[in-house]
Amino acid sequence: MSVYETLIEKGYYKGNLAELNPDMDLINEISKKLYTYLENKEQHFYLLHMLESDYDGWAMSCNPKDLKWLYPKCSDDVRIASWVKPFCAWRSSIRVQYTWEPVLFKPARPKEGYKYNIDSVRDHLSCSMATSKGLIGAKPDDFNDWILQLINYEPGDEVIDLFPGTDRFKKAIDRRSEEHTSELQ
């Protein structure tokens, strides 16, 4: 089942699919529906509950202001990572700029191996925001690659991007799968 069929099955999109281009129109329509759905705390709590109950691992970006009420609703094995943006949108009406974005995440599986013989990843990333990607909130490739590391993605895992936007996360999965295939050869 495709990510779009999954989203439709879960009720995130209820429009007439025949009216949409099966590519970017559908992706953008679903993304808009999801973003507008998350208008209050209760809806965010429902999303967290769904992530915790329906998925082995997950990651969710959020606003720094929302951490104080989102994080207490997470299970004990959820961590906070930080995406720091050396270049970001600058707002003249704000004195202290938001140059970081928290990422709540839960790895899909624990890292296995000896204490000093495992692939590790930092709980922070410093890279500039994506520009000219056609969608506000689009993430850069480095961010998407980092998220896959945080959730301990392995090729063959089923990944559902609930906010598909520009489809760049799928491209990160494809890159990771290609790297894995070339390592095996």
C-alpha cells in the first residue's frame, strides 16, 4: 500500500481523488489537510498517541514554544534532538530569533552491538534550512538523512511520511537503500 493510500485509509484525506494530479497535487493536498488539522493541543496529543501506538519508531518536528506541553505527553523512551539552522528566516519583529527546531523521536529498534562497536548519531544537527523547495517547512536533505539515523532506519523498513510535502524524505530513504545495496556488493 502506498503512503497516500495509507493516509487516505486512516482518514487524513477525504476529498475526491479523481480531481487531483496523483503526484504533487495529492501530496500538497494531504499535507495541507494534516497541517490544518493540527490546530490545537488536543489534536497534537492525538497525533502523539497515534505515533506511540501505531509505529515502532517515529520523529516529529515541532516549534520550540510547544515543547513544554508536548514532551510531557511522550513515553519515557522518546528523546529530543535539535536541528540548529545557521541560516534561517529572520523576522524583524522578533528580538531573539528561532534558529533551532526540536525533533521528538523514538528509535524503531535499540542499537545492538558492543558498547563501542555501534554506529552512533548525534542528537543535534547543524545545517541551513531548505530554500526554494516549493513548500514552507520543507526540510533539507541533510535533515532527512539525519532523521533516518535518529529513528534507526534500516533498508526494508516501512516508512510512512505523514507530511509528505515535497517528497524529499522518500528520496532520502531511496538514497539510504542505494547505499546499503552498494555496501552489500
